[in-house]
Amino acid sequence: MKQQKYRVIQYGLGPIGCGTARHVLERNNLQLVGAVDIDPAKAGKDVGEVIGLDRKLGIAVLPKISEVLKLTQADAVIHTTSSYFDLFEAQIVEILENGLNIVSTSEELSFPWLAHSEEAKRIDAAAKKAGRTVLGTGVNPGFLMDTLPLALTAICQRVDRVAVLRSMNASLRRGPFQAKIGSGMTVEEFNKKMASGRMGHVGLPESMGMVFDTLGRKLIKYEDSVEPVIAETTVTTAFFTVKPGFVRGLKQIARGYSEDGEFMTLTFIAALDEQQDGDTISISGRPDLTVNLKGTNGDIATIAIAVNAVKRVVEAGPGLATMRDLPIVTFF
């Protein structure tokens, strides 16, 4: 049986978007047919040049999805722009109005029904009107702190508590990620930036909401704290040199409470030169479970899950979906 080849437009050509476009080109069941980016410096350039290939692809980067669709047809858009609803909602609606399915790596879209219910309703309505599907996913949120723990509860007779620890050596990550965790800042700068609400890990409320809602627990209280991780010696990466006493990353902890007390704890540590690098999922209940993962590179994993989700999204019914709503996403 001949496998269907899905035609994909890449929307957003930052580091993750460029990586996603390159990976689409590596897959024999996908075809890159267009690219969108609002950066004037990229407009009109060949996609191959923008994403770092040594060849041209004959596809120009255009500023609007409607302009791309004048030149080609597509099955889905992989959307990799902003984390926050106020920055990406209009983009999602625009794509839907042009009749395309969407896989997005925007963190607040991964499970918006609790923290962003009105925005979720608007996007769900737009998707159903267009007869298309929207999915927000990624490695975290989208997998490590929500979809994977939920899958593990399938072999539990009782779930009393869930805890997930993700600790990563951010020296191995892209420059914008290293900047997002406060690398090179003073503690005062870090605290001021965190207070603005536009720095640090995005997605803990979404992961928490998905787990609580799926397991039938009412989230009655949510707490989130962040503290800087300070360099004790000079740390150097391709993007930053951090001197002792300055910030090399962050530790963020989210706690979710049901009527019976604390039910879920999510701990996220991302710091340059961090020695503890891995993920641990712990479920207390019957039985008690502990799963340790090594080698989860956030950039590689985010690109992979976005690309692998295309098939499921194209096949799904219309509306705003989450990872729990779709058949299991796998490599295909």
C-alpha cells in the first residue's frame, strides 16, 4: 500500500522552525512546499539558504500564508513562532481561515482549556468553522510532563500523586533558549525579567491542567516559584560567557493541589553546565512507578514530535485538539 505524502508549510523560521524544515526534507513521507516568516531580512530568500542548506529549494520565504497558497497547495502547517497567546492567536486564526491543519509548538496552546479558556474557545470555533484541526505540542509541554505520565497511569490501579523532574544541561541548547533562562544576567536583572512574565519556562500550567483534567481531578490551587541558578565558576558556551556570581539558569517548581492536597509537582531545571541531565517521572499509587529518561534533547525532541504529529492532525476531526485527544503520536 502506497504511503501518503503530506504537503507541509513551515510557519516561522527561527532556530526551531529552521530545524523543523530541515527535518521535513529528510522524511520521505513529507514534502516541504512553502515557508512563512515575517522577518523582512528573510522575505523573498530561498528557504534552502535561510535554513542553512548548501542548495536552493526553489521555495521563497513569504510573509503571509495566503501568499504561499497562491503558489501551492498544502495539507498542514507546522507553526513555530511564539509561546504566548497574545502573540500567536492571530497567526493560528489566519492559517485556519486559509483552510489548513496546524501543528504548533506554542506552549500555551498545548492545553489551554483551563488557563486560557476564552482563547481556546475562539480557536476551537475557528477550527471547526474551517473543518480543520489544531494541535499544540512539543517535548515539554506536550510530552514529558503530561502525555507520558498520563500514558503510564494506564498500568496503575490507583494514582495518589504524580511528580516529574526535568533537569537539563542548557549548554547543549540553542542560543535563544539559553537567553530565555537568564544566562549571564545578574540576580537583580533575572528577578526583574521574571516579574515581567516573559522569561523562563512556559507550559507548566498547561501540563498540570492536562493531567488534572484527564485524571478527573479538580485543580483547586496552583503555585509556581522560580529561582536563579548561580554560576560558581566561569561557564562558557557558544552564546554566553557567565562569570561567577551571575545567573547560569533557573529552577522552576509548580505545585497543583486537589481537594485531598498536593497531587502533582513539576520541577524544571535548566542551567548552563548543569551536571544532572535527565528526566524522572514518579507516580505514587498502586503500583509505585519511577521512570528515568536519558538523552532527551529538547530541540531535537520538539522538532521530532511536531513533525511526527502531522499525520495524526491531518487525519483527526476538526477543532482544537490536545495530545490526549489523538491516537498515539509515533514516528511514521
